[in-house]
Amino acid sequence: MAAIIRVLGLALAVHAARSDTCDGTCDARTINGSAACGLELLPWDGSFGATVATPMRDIVDAPCLHDAVRAAFAAHRLLRWSGEALAPDDELAFMKLLPHDGSPGAAHGPQGVAGVDAEKYARWRVPARDEILLQGEGFVPAGHHGVPEGHLSSGKPIKEWHTDGHYEAREPSIATSMYCVSVKPVGGDTLFMDARVIYDELDDAERGVFDCADIEYSRSPVSMHSSGYRALLEGESAASNVGSLYAEGAGRARAPGATHPAVWVLPDGDGRRSLPLAPMWIDKLNINGTTLAGDELQLLVAKVLARGERSLKTYAWTPGDFVVWDNRALLHSATPNDGFSPEGLRLLHRIRLAGNLAPVGPDTCAR
Ligand SMILES: O=C(O)CCC(=O)C(=O)O
């Protein structure tokens, strides 16, 4: 069984046992009578994830824990709290502890494309805190932080593996958070896979392709294969399955998106490489003057993404859960939204603050 470990605020030391001391390095203020400088974590089995036992508001209120929570995020790439009762300002205050672009007017994701999804995103943002977007499935009654009532449906009837925003932003969101307000009795799990494991599984020939490649993304969705690992190929069913969120975009000319190295060298923590491919948004892969596109590219992407399955985790939401993950290291997908029970409301708050770093590829490549 995983042991609870405690990350000390400023020293960033990880101890195998619980400790209530501040190690002489941190602000000795106390919360509920105990020292505030130790972050209690329960690491998950597998390559990523940890449950944080220290309540989120205690972390936000204790400056000596801020470095500790950033270190925990870099070490585990996904942190999860349960039983939280958070106001929008609490969620935002926490997300501002992680790397982001804090400049006025920063474009927090998702931005979307006018006439496709941009208006739908704008409609589901919390008016006074527009960094927060409502996600889910079902009827949202009036009174939820001022968002107008209406039927929310942000899923797709298929899986779609991706990482948030790198198809549309030069400096994509580093962290995404989801805070669970309510669930439907059936359906609505979120899937995660480790993009570092996907990179590790590449053979030499595949590394030869991906290590020095750039990917040109589009900001327009395409219909996906049910595996979520690739788009539909030429000649496969032309029926659109992108879901109501993207329905207006299917079949239209593709809006150009961002271009990034295919492989990201993670700047913090372990310095490992990751391959966070997003097949719904991929347009072209360019390497040494050669371009892969269309079916050839999609089949290659599907082949390598499928190998991430050994790191797959299915997250079943409970109201009060807050999960934050690193978009540079992990891929995620909703489960198909045709598996929901009709009753109830799946409602989550999502925050994707604008990033402050452009992805960097291996330094052995001339770009
Ligand atoms: O709702 C979910 O479970 C995940 C949603 C998602 O993948 C997204 O909107 O980026």
C-alpha cells in the first residue's frame, strides 16, 4: 500500500514518514493547531498521480506550502483532493500557484473558433470568473454562479485523446483543473494516460521520426475513430461524431492552429520526454523537409498512442473532487457521452489558465 509522504515547504525534501516540524526553514504559522509546512500526499500506484490529504484552502493560505505543492505537481503530474467545498475563488487561487501567464488579458483556454465552439465556451463561463468553464452533461438550473440556465453537453460520443490547448496556443496551458460539483448516476468518468510512457515505448525508428519533428495543429475538430487514438480515415464512415460542442465545425475548412515540437522535453521534475499527440487536431508532421499527413499520419499516431494504455487510469468523479493535471506529461479523454443515465447532472468546473512556456523539443535537433 502506498505510504503517506510529506513534502516540506521550502526544503522540498520528501520524507517517508509523517512529520509535524517545519525543519527550521519555513514560516511556522499553524492551521488547526498543526504546523502548516508539510504537504501530505498519498502517491498512486503506476507512473503518475497522488492524492493530497492536506486541504486545498490550507495550502493556498500557507505560503510555506506553495513550493511544496509545485514540487508535488512536478513529481506526480496529477494531484487529487476529495471532499472539498470550494468557491470559484478558491479554485482560481489554487491554480494561480502553478505556472501560468498572469498578465492582464492573458487568453485562458479554451478559446475555440468563432462560429464553431468559441461562443459555446463563452456561454458556459462563470460571469465574474471567466477563467472557469462549466463542463458536463444535463440541465444546469439558474443560480449556478450566475451562469444562465440551459442544457450543457460538452462531451463527444467517442473517446478523444488529447492534451488541452496545445493545438491552439503557442504557450499552452500547463495545468488543467476539474472540480466536480455533481454527477449523473451512470457515466462521465475521465481517462488519463502518461505521454512519457508513450515516448518511452517508441522504438528507434519511431524516435527517429518523432524526436525532431514539428506538428502543425488545426483548431478545427474532425470526426474520430471510436478508439480515440486517431481520426476517421478516408473511406471510413463520413458520419460526424464530434458531438454537439463541435457540430458546427465538422466538415468546414480547417482553421490553422499552433505548431509545436512533437516531443516535449519537460523542463521541471524529471526532465523526461513526452509525446502528447492529439489526433483530432493534428494536421501535419514535418521532419527534415518531409511532411506526413492524412491517413498515414493518423495510423502512425494511433499505433504509438495505443501503447500508452499500460499507464491508463479511469477516474470516476465524486462531488467535491478536485483534480489538477500536467498537460505536458499526461493525455486525457472523456468517456463517450452516450453512456450516461438520463437523470441527474454531470457538472464540473474546468480551469485552464494560459501557459507561460512554449514547448521545447530535444536540443539535438536543428529547428
Ligand atoms: O469531461 C471530461 O471528462 C474531459 C473533458 C475533456 O476531455 C475536454 O474537454 O478537454
